[in-house]
Amino acid sequence: MFRPRAVVPPEQRSELTLSPFQRRRLDGSWVLPFRDSILPLIDEHAFAQFFHASFGAPNRSIATVVGILLLKEFFDLTDEEALECFAFDLRWHIALDLVDQKVSCCQKTLHNFRALLRQHDKARQLFEQLTDRLISLLDLDTTHQRLDSTHCKSNFAPLKRLGIFCETIRLFLRRLQRHEQGTAYASLPEQLRLRYHSGRGNKSRYHGAASEVGRRRLAVVARDLFRLV
């Protein structure tokens, strides 16, 4: 069931209960601009169509969920790290305009809302509108761009040494499996093959090692590559 966010009256907002020291630290930070300028730009009613008008439990505040997702990307956090900040960081409570509420949100909620945004044009419309309103709010001129401020960077995922080894061997084994009915592939030790990809040709979890384990595995992978060459 759709339920819009309850707007907190200015006289009841969280920062009023802070100490003078905390309020001084709050001034000039990202918190109040996010609450006062960005949070109101989120149009919750645009998503009302995805909820039943009267049946079912009330939805989690859409502005809160979208706000968490925005802050998650802003600070480059995982879902779990973002939910940790949402649970315990007072700055997030003020930024999301939550006062004396029992805050709660689960990772499934974030996942489901991302899926909803991917499946519908509402995602594009939401963020285009947010972008346009922020440009207007900040009085930015987007008709010209300084060329010396443009930075082109590859969008390829960075791989560590162990990841490069494992991905190279995986791709080689996949092609070897397809060559000449896979006779050369079948002649390799099974343990070596299974280290790098499954029967379906997908990558295994061998490359996704923690640093401590990765250092030990690097020698094994280098030896396997030498044997293959």
C-alpha cells in the first residue's frame, strides 16, 4: 500500500537537539544541503502506481530508500555499509529527515527497488529530473565545458595480479575446450581445470581470495600458467 513520507515540521528536526559543538560541525557539511535541497526533489508519487491503493502493508518511504541509494553511491559504499550508516549514523538520520523514528531497512528492500528502477522508465525520469533540478538549483551552465577539465578513463574493472592470472587461464581453457572436440582440454589434470572454471565454462571462485590466501594462491596459479605454456 502506497504511503508518502511524513514531512517533519522544522521545529521538530533532529539538529535542534544537538549540542553547540555538534551543530558547528554540522554547518558547512553535506548533511543539511542534502536534506533541504536534494531530498525534496524525489517525487514519491511517481511510484504510487507500483503499490496497491489500499491493500497490504505500507511501503517503506520511497524518499528514504532513494536517499539511501544516492548516499550509497555518493560515498561508494556496499549495501551493507550503507545500511550500517543508515542504522547508526546521526548525520544520515538528519540528511534523510528522520526524527525519533525506529529506522529500519533491509538489503532486500534496496535490491528490490533497484530492480524496479531498472525495469521501468521511472528510473531514467527520476534521475533526469533530479539532475535538471540540481542544475537549476545550483545555477549551472551546461552549454559549455572546459576541455582541460575533461578526463577520459577506461571503464574496465581493475584486476589484481591473481585475478589477471585466473581470468587469462579461464579464457584459454574455455577456448581449448572448444578446439578439436576438447581432446587437449580433457588431457589436462581435472584439478587444474576445476580451479579456473566449471563444467559450464563459468569462472570459479578460486580467483576471489582474500589477501592472505591470495598470496599463497598466486604461486599456484603462476605454476599452472607455466605448465600450460
